[in-house]
Amino acid sequence: MKRMSIGLLALVLAFASLPALSQEDEPGCMDHPHFTRFPGTYLAGCESNQYDLRRFPIGQMKPGKETLDAVEVEGPVKWISYQPREGTTPPSGLQIMRNFENAAKKAGGSIEGNWPGWCKATYDGEGMQRMGNGCTSYALTMKFTKGAKETWVFLQAAEREGNFLLTISEREAMKQDVVVNELAEKLTKDGFISLYINFDTGKATIRPDSVKTLDDAAVALKSIPEMKVEVAGHTDNIGSPESNQRLSQDRAQAVMTALVQRGVKTERMTAKGYGQSVPVADNRAEEGRAKNRRVELVKK
């Protein structure tokens, strides 16, 4: 019981440390779109983080374990605190918990754990920041799923004072801000890269399935803005040398235009067709001809 008492004290102190009776929502704080405002309360504080880890408690206490099982959720995090307005009758912790529980079920959410009462279970306090120190208090864990997106919510409510806290996390893959661009590295090191762009047969019309290849090439070029390149078109040996020369020039120009549309500056590039004159594989087999039908970015 000593652990629970410490957790309870920490939660009481957390509620007590919130802004006192300003009666106005804390500037910059807003309700979360999953829930309407609990009647008679105001937003006493909030914090947000673009990307962090929280450990949401679930289930019930298991014999031999010190804390509840938990689900790790990485993604944007929001912490919100509410207090009752002066002159209103504060709701009980059980009333707050049941309201959120019913609202979650009505919205299609699932209840991953509920602990009505003081210190019915303990959880990882370090993994659930500013929500107490590991002791549940009319607590509730909810999950909402929409497509590939999961929203997890952890509620803690004071027994009679009407105060409550919410931690809300949205599970999503981290946006990778630091990227090692392999195409840029290869172009810088080797002096060229081959792009296998799919065109309509005998034409310079780029097919939709080559969009990603062009996107990646544009990212690579924009990461090394000082480099100038030749956009070189190449064909296999099907058709006459004269027609292949024209086709390779048109395809090189089409790729250059596509890169300009993706933000690469025109003055950094020139387009030139080489027709069938520079094969990299045997034209006697389709596998070789496919390798020869390419557009290269060549460092100048």
C-alpha cells in the first residue's frame, strides 16, 4: 500500500498545482475533437509534443506484477487538464469516468482498461507523464481506430473535486526529417545514375507508374543544388537509328520537364538523346534491351 499512497499523493499534488480558479480557458488550449466539454469545467492547462512515446495502461493487475500491462504508442501527444468552474457542483471521479466511458463506446471506441476508485491498480508513471505517479484514480484507457490511425486516451479523475486529466496520443509513423539520399550519394560518387522510366511504346509519354522514380530523382537533385547534370536519353536497337535518336531526345526532354515541374531549376539541366549508340547490355535479349531503355542523370 505504500506505493499506492505515494501515487495518490502525487496525483493530488498534480491537480493542486494547476492554475487556480482563473475560470477562463488557458490561452492556446483547446478541447480535443474526440470529446465535448464536460459541463461546468474549463481548460486549466495543456501541453503538446509533435512526437513522443507514452505507455498506456491496459487490463487489470496480474499476480506477481507491480504494474499494469501497457501499450507503447509513438506519435503526437497532447496533455489536457480540466477544473470545475467556481459556483458549480463538481462531478465525482466516477461520474467523470463513466461519462467518458459511455462517450467512447458510443463513438465506436474500445475500453482497454478501467479502474473505478482510488488506487485500484498501479501503472508506469514515467511512461505516462503528468498523470500522477503510478496510481490509478478513477482512470480509464480508451482506443479509437479510424483507418490506419489509432488514437489512445488515458483519463485520470479526482474523487470529488471535479478535476481531471487527459493524455491523448495518435499512433503514427515518425516523419523522417534526416534522410541519407542514396541517389544523391551515387550521383556524387559515380557521376551518373540510371533512371528506368516507363514510357508509352514508341513515344515520350511518361507512364503514371514512374511518378515515384521521378519524385526520388528530384529530391536527390535538390539535395545537391550546386550540381549541374545532363539528362541523357537512351533506347534499345528496335527501330532505325534515326527514329531512336529522335525518340531518345524526346524522352530526355520529357524527363527534364518532369524534374522542372518538381522544383529542379531549369538552368541546372540539359537534355540530350543518344539513341541506341550507348548500350549497357546485350540487345539480343529482352532483358538486355530493357536495361538499354533508360534515362541517365550525368554529372557535368
